[in-house]
Amino acid sequence: MLSLRYSLFAGLIVSNLVAGGGCATGRLRLPTGPGIPRSDFAALFEEATTGCRSVRTITAELSLSGRAGAQRLRGRVQAGLTAPAAVRLEAPAPFGAPLFILAAPNERGTLLLPRDRRVVRDALVRDVLAALAGVELGAADLRALVSGCVIPDPRAQAAREYPGDWIAVDLQDAAVAWLHKQNGRWRLAAGEHAGLRVEYANGTTAGADVPRQLRVSATAASHTADVDLRISLTQVEINVPLGPEAFTLTVPPGTSPMTLDELRASGPLSR
């Protein structure tokens, strides 16, 4: 097995993926109302997202806690993501075979549950993640979210400013990025897209690599499952080349097929 720099999952130990407490209260209070149009938003948005838009590949250990629908989660998942839309996620158990491995060279891939000897083949990443954790995110969406850009290739289209040094920037696909001025610099503090809100604990700014703490929750207007997850990133590697073998998966003989509905009912993350 190669080192972590060149391999996604060497030496990962998960001590607890068990039922646990949910996220604490205290979501970020974002401004409301129409705001005042701001004309220089493009330059400010460029300043706040220079770092995250340079991320082409990322490997990290994601520590999760919170809830997704009826499931309460606490554990770690090793993640590897490469532009434009490749992803590998692995959730090892304390002992023995992993709980699951998801490998997708593009927005479609394979999910293997080694302990159950079951497999979901040729499924959309967003459908698999929705079944696993209640978050409907594709591979490109996930890379953008954890790197601090909210959505892939974000493009500022309009903006409104609010008291307290806040600016709401409208992006494509009805997404919104919230900029906040801290210590004289504009940082991307939060974003909303497709029924989800992401909050970055320390914001993101030019010169940073990726945020280390974020919170993902369902928005008030969301029709998805109730989601409130805190995610911490450790062992982060940025723009290290990852070969195609990282995003392929060999399914052992004798593995039985599984549907997304069966996956959703089995709730492997809640174990």
C-alpha cells in the first residue's frame, strides 16, 4: 500500500462509527431582506475564492458528527476527489472489512459493502450519497463543498450588501455565496445550493488551501431529508496527482447486487 500522499486510504483507523449525539445548536445567522446592490462584487468574490478554485485534487480524512434523517452519526471517512468529477470514499470499521467503499471515475460509480457482500453498480454518486447520508451531492459538488467554493466553477452574477460587512453573491444554478469581511479581508463564510447550506467555521480566503471545519444542513426550503452534519478535515493533501486506479473498484466474486432502496433501508452509516 502506498503512503497517504499517493494513496487514499492507507492506515485509516476508525474507532467509532456509532449512534451519537446530534449537532449542537447555533447555526450562523445570515442577514435577511433585499439588501443593497453592490457593483464591485466580482473582484471581491475573486478575492475570497482564489484558494478554493485552485483545488484540482484533494485527499482528506473527514470526521463527521450529527444526523441525517433518523440516523445519528459519528465517525470518519477517508475521501479522495479529483476534478472534474472523480471520487472515492471509504468508511473502515474498527476491525475487519470496511463498512463501504464508493469508487467513481466520473459521476457514476460502484458502492461495495464488503461485510454484507453486496454491491450497487453503475449508480449516480448523488443518489448513493443521498441513500447513505441524506445529502444529494455529486462528485464535483462534494469537491467544491469541502474545498470551500460551494459549487463547482462558481461564477458571480450579482450581489447585495448588508450591515455588518456581509455580501450575498448570486451564483449560477440558483446558488448563493455569503461573504463576510474579517480582519480586513473578504472571506466566504457560507453558501446555499440545492436545499443545503454549508457554513465554513473560519471562512475561506485567498492564500488558504481549504477550510478545516464546515457544517452542512438542510435549508428551511429544503425537501430533502433532515440533515445537520459537522465535518472536520484532517490529513489534507491538495493537488497531489491521483491515478485512475484510485477511482476503480474490484468487486469480489459472489457479491450480490443491491438496489438504492435497499441501501437506504440498510443505513450502513448508522452502524
